[in-house]
Amino acid sequence: MEETTTPSPDYVKGFNEGYVLTKDSRDLAEKLASAKGNGERLQGFRDGHKEYILERIREQRERTFTKPSPDKTKDKGHDRDR
């Protein structure tokens, strides 16, 4: 059985800041995420930063692999004799 723990308020605050800042200003978030330190808020920031990036990668992959092929949609619903 897996034991669940509740993250500290500092970790959660850092996570949310990292996620939102990466969304709004990726370059600045990259610099802050690479800062030295190991506090809970900084670790949360790094995890939030990483989560946002991973979500964007997953979305891009889904779009790439679920695009209909041009052959299937090219003439759908149209007569070729026209």
C-alpha cells in the first residue's frame, strides 16, 4: 500500500510559481530553476517548471500522432468528377 504525504505549503507555493512563470516567461523560469539551493519552495518551483514543460510535450505528441493523414481527409465528402 502506497503512503501519501501532503506537500508543505512552501512546496505548493513554489510549484505553482514555477508552473505559471514557465508558462508566462520561460527564459526567466529556466534561470530560476537552475539556481543553487535545496529548499522546499525552490524544489517545488523546479517541479512546477518541469511539469509545465512535460505537459506541453505530451500535448505536442498527441497532436502529432492523432493528426488525420492527408489521404483520408483530402477528398472526404466531395465527388472527384467535379
